[in-house]
Amino acid sequence: MAAITSLGVGSGLDLSGLLNQLDSAERLKLQPLTQQKAANQSKISAYGRLQGGLSSLQAAVGRLNDPKTFEGMSSTLSGSGLAVATTSSAAPGTYQVKVDKLAQAQSLATGGVDDRAAPLGTGTLAITAGDSSLSITLDESNNSLEGIRNAINAEKAGVTASIVNTGTDTGSRLVLTSDQTGTASTLDVTFTEASSGSGGQLNSLFLDLEQTVEAQDAELTVNGITLTSQSNTFEDSLEGITLTASAVGEQQTLTISRDTSTMKGAVNNFIEAYNTLVGTMSSLTSYNAETRVAGELLGDAALRGVQSQLRSALAGLSEEGAYKGLSDLGISLQLDGKLKLEKPERLDAALSGNITDLSTFFAGTSSVSSTDGFAGKLGSTLTSLLDSNSALNRSVEGLKTRNKGLDERYARMESGIEQVVERYRSQFAQLDSLIANMNATSTYVSQQFDALNAQLGRE
């Protein structure tokens, strides 16, 4: 409410200042509502931090619940000119690899033509490139070197045509190149005249084609065995391993091994995410006796429920498999509630041993993420804790509903206060006018007495 500056003009009293003080005093009634809303909002933020920690743990647990996490393979090469990609079916081992040949696409070139736009004859041009073929009728609309090139490329049938300007007396040459590499994609070109003698220069151009690039398969030697491929990619030669050659070179060593760093990283990420969550819960339930400052969720029932369910999930033991619990992998629960990889040699032994046992413990026996392993069970617990109908979400929604009610009460009380202050303002205005009138009357009476005294010579 704006300060009233016109009050007090008639009376000489600071009625405007008094009205502002009354306004401030009335508004003190709003403070409990403001404080309660701030406390509720602080709790909502605290629940948000707790849910964020649960979501981070859920993501880390999700990686452990994915069997693919334990199927990763890594590869190293001692040389260059070769790229490697592996799948889970690749077998660890060492291979001696040498790129002997790169795959090539065949290219054929016609003889030279002085004028690339001049008509060359009529007929039918048929080209086969591996499993693809095309047939083009050449007439006055497309029988120049440029027209033939455009007609071939428009078919998109396994062969690409281009024109090369030799810069010599031979002029321009039409070059046909197979779109695929390897000997299975060689070109077969046939030209047939439309009628006797109508072929013109095209007869000789397509009869005397020159092979400028020979079709060639890629060749790779692996442990003394020669492998061939129509392209520079060898997909099925070694199970689970795809080799892509880019340059001919000397023999090099290819090493395929289990990607234990990714697996170990997933376990460590889980421990870190869990400990971060425990630290968050500890902060939210803390109490400082010296400052008498308590955490936002000290004594909160929803948070205690979260702690209880997580402890139960961690303590659960598997009835089957080589590993029964986290302790079998060297992971122990500390006094402060956090996890620690106390005996890393146990995890290293599990990673270097039968990886299926480790995958079964975390991800269960299914080929996809399931709920029968440690991570699956913990993941189910986290899903229920974060569910829209969970105690956490119900608590948050309850606080939001309370804040909405507080906002409505605040608006009603503020409206009432404004009405009270307006009543005061009206009363002060009346008082100001009354005192002004009284002052005016007093002044008039004084003036009359002064005039009477002057007439009576009493001055």
C-alpha cells in the first residue's frame, strides 16, 4: 500500500506516518503464513534432492542390470591401415594380421571425342554391374557424350558415368565405374545399333572400351590364412570381429580381450552413486546441537522408509550362482552406511574369471534386463520409491497442496488488512478535518477577542 502523504496537513499531526505504522503492524499477521510456506518449500526442495539421488542411483543400477555391460570386448592393433569392431561373441585371443590387397571397383573408358555435346549415333546401350543392370535407348535427345552420361546416372543401377577431359588431341572420354568393389561387380557393356549404320561413332566407342581400373577383391591374411572380401570390410571371417582395411601394409598384431574396465567402471559408478545418496540423506536428517539447526527432513517418515527399503535391498542374498552378495565381490557396508570396495582383489578375480557368473549376479539369467539379479531387485525397489504414488511423491504433493492453501489464506488476510487500513485512513482524514476546523475556530475567536480588547483600550 502506498504511503499516504496528504494526511496531517490540516491538523499538523504525522497521521501519514502513524497510518504506515498501523499498516506494518497489521501485516505482521502475515508472517506466520510466509514462514510456513517457506518451510514447506524448503521441504519440497529437500525431497527433490532425495529424488535426484535416487534417480542417479537408478541409472547406475540400470547399467549393472544390463547383460551387455558384461559382454563388452576391446581390441588393440600394433599397426595401422586396419580398423576393428567387436561384438560379445568375439573370442579373446591374439591374431597376426596383414592387409595384402584393397578392394577396387572396375572402371572402363571409351575413346576420345572432340565435341562432348555432338550426336554420336543411335541404338541401345546395355550395362550390367554385378546384380544390377540397365538398358538405355540412345536417340537424338541423349546420344551425345553428355547425354549418355546423364542417362546412365539417372538410372542409378550400379554404375556411375563421368566425362574426363584428357587435355590432349583425344578430347573427352566417357568413364564407366562400378558402384561396388570386387570381382563380382565387373562391368559388361553392350551397344546395339537402332538400324544398320545408325550406330555411328558409338559402335567404336563401346566396342573398344579400355579397362583403366581392374576389379579387385580385398585380401587379408590372418594367422597365415588368406581371407577375401568383395569390399574392404570382412564381417564374417572371424566370429564377432569385423575388420575394415584402409591401406596395404606389413603384418601387425591384433589383440582381442574382455573390456573389464567398462565392467569395473559400472560397479564403481554404482558404489559412488549409492554413497552420494547416503550423504544426501545424512545431510537432510542431521542436527547441529551447537547451532540448533536441523536438516530439512529430520524425523521424516518418508525418508526413513527410503532408508529401510534400501538397506533391505542391499542385504538381500542370492540363493543361486557363484556370488551370493556384494561381500563376495569385496564390497562392504561401512558404519556410516556407505559402501566401500574394501577388497578389490575379489572384484578383479571375478572380472578375470567366468564373466557369466558376475553377469548372473548383477543382471540375472535373462538375456535382457530383468529383476532376478541383484541390480534388478534393487532397480525394482528404486522404481517403487520414485513411483508417482510413492510416499515421497505423496509427501511432495501434500506440501504443494498446503502451500496453495496458504496462498489463498494470505490473499484473504491481505485483503482484510487493506480494508482495515483503509478504515483507519478514512478515520484519520475525518480527524484531520475536525482538528483543522477546530484550529480555524480557535483562530477566529482569538482574533475577535483581540479586536474587542483593542476597542476597550485594554491593549
